[in-house]
Amino acid sequence: MHWTTTLIPIVFGDGQNYPCSKETNADAIHPGYGFLSENEDFARKVKEAGLIFIGPSAASMEIMGSKLSAKAAVSKFNVPLVPGTSEPISNVDAAKKTAGEIGYPILIKASAGGGGKGMRIVEKKVNFKSKWSVPSVKQSPLLVMVQYS
């Protein structure tokens, strides 16, 4: 059996072009890896167009796209979790207090996206403020977790 793939642009309601295969009589789309494979809007619009999205559902991506919502979702099933916050923290004093309750060393991490950019390991309380004030950390809601090695 020989498979061919033809991708053509389809403009969805948001005005953006997405590669799609409906006009080629395809019944499913695999988004590849990266940008579209992690885009819940794209997955939803593919399904609305009557095609099968090969990958996680839009709802799954929405839940798992944020570390905080993912943590809340899996906690219902008694999955062991790394100790950490369940709400975003944007105030340095509140974060420092929470880090003390969790125990050092900790990892300061954006709650969504970033691909690891901006993660900061804080070994001791005395280093907390300097790690917090890194520009990539200050620009998003944060999640504080214990660092395990």
C-alpha cells in the first residue's frame, strides 16, 4: 500500500491558515511534532471540519498545557505528585514563604509554556530573591516545586 500526503491551506474562522487535507478526501490529520501538535485550537477546528485529529483531544491539551491544571486533573486519581503549589504565585514574598514550607532545594518554573526557559533552581533561602528576579521568571505566573535529583 502506498500512502501520499497532500497538505493544502484551509482558513478557519480565526483567519489563520492551517494545513488541512479535507479536499484530498483524507479523513485524518497528523499534525507532526511541535507547533500544531500542541495547539488545542487546531485540534478542535480539525474535528469541527469533520476530520480526525491524530493526537490528544483539544480538551486534553487544554488541561495538560498548564502544569497547574494538569496537577489538579491527575490529583483526582491519587497519582503521586511532586510537592509544590496548586495556584500561581506572582509575589516574591508569598513565593518565598511557600518555598520555605515546601523545603529547599526548589525549582521556580512558569506554570505554562516556555520549554524550560526561565526554570531556576534555588538551593537555599538566601538565594531565593536573586533567582526570582530573573526577567524570564518575572514575566509569567509561577509554579514553585521541590527539585528532585
